[in-house]
Amino acid sequence: MTETTSTSRQRTGAGDAPPLVRAVNVMKSFHGNEVLKGIDLTVHRGEVVVLLGPSGSGKTTFLRCINQLETIDGGRIWVDGELMGYREDDKGHLHHLTDKQVAAQRRDIGMVFQRFNLFPHKTALENLIEAPMQVKGISKKEATARAHELLEHVGLADKPSAYPGALSGGQQQRVAIARALAMDPKLMLFDEPTSALDPELVGEVLRVMRDLAKAGMTMIVVTHEMGFAREVADHVVFMDAGVVCEEGTAREVIGNPQQERTKSFLRRMRSEEQQERQDEQDLEQA
Amino acid sequence: MSETQGGGSDRPGVIHARPVPHPGRWVALVAILVLVAMMISSFMTNERWNFPKALEIMQQAPVIEGLLKGTIAGTLGGMAIGVVGGVLIAVLRLSQNPILRFVSFAYTWFFRGIPRLVLLAMIGSGVGYLYRRVDFGVPFGQQFAQWLGLSQDFTFFTLNVNQFSSTLLAGIVGLGLSEAAYMAEIARAGILSVDKGQAEAAQALGMNRGITLRRIVLPQAMRVIVPPTGNETIAMVKDTSLLSAIPVITELFYQTSAIGSRTLLIMPAFVAVTAWYLIVGSVLMVGQFYLERYFGRGFGMTRRQARKAQAKRVARPAGMGGA
């Protein structure tokens, strides 16, 4: 697979337009255990941001904070200029939003989970039309037409009536991506989308994500796939122990890391990758 | 490695193995056959069984009426209230509001703690003694009206408890209230059995809690809820015989045993009522099978799907399968 640069992708000017996601000093603790210690992140429209870091560094938690699956204890997150999870009154006091208001904020943010979380009692097609019909009130006919289109996009045009249990992990994850896209989100969050997959199924999911990035979707991706990060990410953020250690372009962070923690993490990832490659060669020789 | 791959007619072929002998099974079969033969012979020779009479009792008008009203309508009504109430109480129990959680706990504690027979007897005669009538209106409306000297006392609807408390409907309400306590625990287990990721996925798509519960969580919980609910329904068929404590006597057991003691055909009456209970229970088991299949869709395979998949696997050359 040859490496393509991400410059061919259309991007709106990062400088002048307001950012799509602005997170400032985000803090989060679970039972006194501080998981996020003041994260700052800015994501512009059309940008692909990859969050790297060892497990337990808070990447997934931060991703879940963006669409309010976790409430934050400190800092602020704005998506498309809208403060997430809270309403600020004239005096500067914050008020929790109601369940319905939070649900409305989540509509425009798609999320893809490590374990797919497809609805097992619904077919692939039903998984795709459920939210557009229930949340947006789109007619069944319209939602179905759009769902078929999306299934074709992710290469599953022949599987609309398959239940998730009858699909492979890679197929399930592609349905899950299509399900998120069915809501026409302006932002897509990926939480280790390939970590639960068998190695030979990773490629098909990354391909769909790469196409999505090329089409100009704004994406925040938590992943351990270094190849994907190098190739697709406009901006790479390395997190460790609840703080951002280092950030920059993929070339800067992955190619020429400055921080010792980044370096040691990348070394570890690289040796794992080499080990895998070695295993493959051993298998071929056997 | 190469030995198994080598050609030649000396390679082992299709297996025709002798089954393991099970002499115990044959002994058990003979013993059971003898017992069944003895039972049948006793049915034929002991005239006190009097099966023709039992069949006759089964078809008598009061028995049929008791079956339809007390037993079948009682079961359906009781279970309807029980299932709806139970799911509601389970949802309250899992609510984030501690007061609602406590209400749910208290309800289950009370209704699961008292025997149905006692509950029905109490509804039948006790409640009507305490409250002759129940007025539905503005809370404390009558007191307010008195203070203010109004003629309107904010009562919209009055229930005559004395009349209501001895009806079949009161009995159904009693059975339903009691059943709801048990169904609540079943529904709670069902809801908790659904993976947390399901609700998260639904919320991430912008569904609010209500839609998430109704469209995503409960349908999946049903897979776990249905089998024990079938059990509860069959138990409810039998518990409708407690309606006589209300006292509601248009009920299967009361009617048949009344005929039995009147005509001195006690045992044929018992045979008749047993047969009816078994018939109703069997019909319900068939219904349960279809319900389980419906709510199990997407999980495992039905027999037809398994056959189809098998056919596909055979049709596809080995090594080419999989996606």
C-alpha cells in the first residue's frame, strides 16, 4: 500500500473559520481518580485529529466527554460554537441541560465504538434507519433510501437484511460507521474502531475511514494504527496520564517526537509492529 | 504430517462405529411401560374414575363460564396489569430519582410479602369496609370546598367500593397488583441484562432516554423477560382459583367442585378441572414458543435459518467461505 499525502483533501481554511470543536482545560475524575487533568484541543472543519497514547491515558474518556457520554468536572467543550452539556446564564452561572437538550446536542455528532454496539435485534438496514426516523422524524421511505446508499458506500450493499450476529467484525464496524453517518453528523468520533477486530479485518474498516476523511468529514480518532495516523491525520495529539504531552502534524509527532514519553511510546508501538511483521514472515516461510 | 496426506486405498475411510450399549435405557423403558400399562388398566377397570362423567362436567355451562370469565379473562387481565405495572416499577427502580427508586422498592416489598389469597380476601371484604366510596377529584378538594363554603367540592367521579370490591374486575386488579411485584423483578433483570453499550450507542445517535428505553433496551430485555413471564402466566392460570376468596365464583375450580359436591361426583369433577387447567397451560406454552422466537430474533439462529446456512456452507467450496 503506497502512502498518500493528505494534502489532496479539501479543507476549509483553518485560520479564519471558527473551529468545530474547542475544548479548554477539560477535567474529569472517576471516584476521585483524576483521568483528565486539563485537556485543550481545537479541531477545525474538515480536519482529522488522531489521539495517540498508552492505554489509561484518558483518550477514550476525552472522546466520550465530547458528546457528553461522560459529564465533565471542569473546563468547557464547544462544538460548532455550542457549549456542550451546560447552559450559561447572564450571570455566568452554569446550568445542567435536560436529557432532551443533551440528546439534541448529540444528534450532529456521530460515534463509532470499539465494540460496534450495533442493535442486535435489528437488521443492518433497521440499524441505519432507527435514529433518523425516531430522532429526526424522517419518513421510512426516505430513511431507507439513504440507508441503502450508505450501505453501498461502506461496501455492504448486499447485506441490508443481515442481523449483526451474522456479520463479521469488520462488516459490523462498517455498518456502525454507516449508522452514525445516517444522522448526517458534522463531526465523527472513533473510539479505537479497529481494536476489537481480527488483524485481517482491520484494513476494510480503515479504508472506509480513509474515504470518509477524503470526503472532508471532520474526525477525531482514537487509535493505535500508526499507518493510519501517518497517512490520514492532519493533527496528531499524544496524551499520557490525562494531559496532552505533545501535538502537531503527523510528521512532527510520529516522525520527530520531542518528548521522552512520546518517544518511548512510539518505540513500543514500532517494536510491536515489527514483531507482527516478523510473525507474518515466519508464517509465510513455514 | 505427510502420512495423512499420502494417497492409497489403505487410508481410513468413512466411520461406521458401533454405538455404546445402553442396557439401562432398555430396563427403564420396560419398567415405565409396565407402570403405564398398570395405570391405563386401572383407568379402564376402576369405574369410580368415571371419565365420561368428567367429560360431561367439563362441558357444563357454569364450568365453561367460569373458565372463560374467571380463569381465562382473569389470567389475561391479571397478567396485562402485572406486565405493564411490572415494567413500570422496574423502570422506576432503575431511575436516577431516589424517591422513585424507594417507591418501587416499597411496592415490591409490600405486594411480594403478602399471600395472594390474603390480598384478595382483603380487597373483597376489607377495603369496602374502610372506604365505602372513593371520590376522584382535586386532592383535599372537599375540605377546601367546606372552608370556602362552596357547593362544588371538586369531585369528578365516585367509585362505589362496596359494589366494586366483589366483582371480577376487583379480583383482576388484585391479581395484577400482586403480579406486578414479581414482574418488576423479572423486568429489572431483563433490563440489566442488556449491554450498557446499547444505551450508549442509542444516546450517541441523539435518542433521549425514553426512546432509548422503548426502542433499544426494552426490546432486547424482552428476550430475557419472556421465558419467566410464560412461567408467571401459567402460575397465574392456577392462581385465578384464588378469586373465590373475593368472593368471585365464576371461576373454574369453584364451579367444578360445586358440581362435584352437589352430584357427589367428586373425583370426576377434579379430573374435569385438571383437564381444563392442563389444556389452558398447553395452549399458553405454544404461545410462549412463538413469543420467544419473535423476541429472540437476531440472537442465535432459528431452525430454518440454520438449515439455510448449512445449505450455503455445503454449496460453497471449502476454504472459500467466510467474509
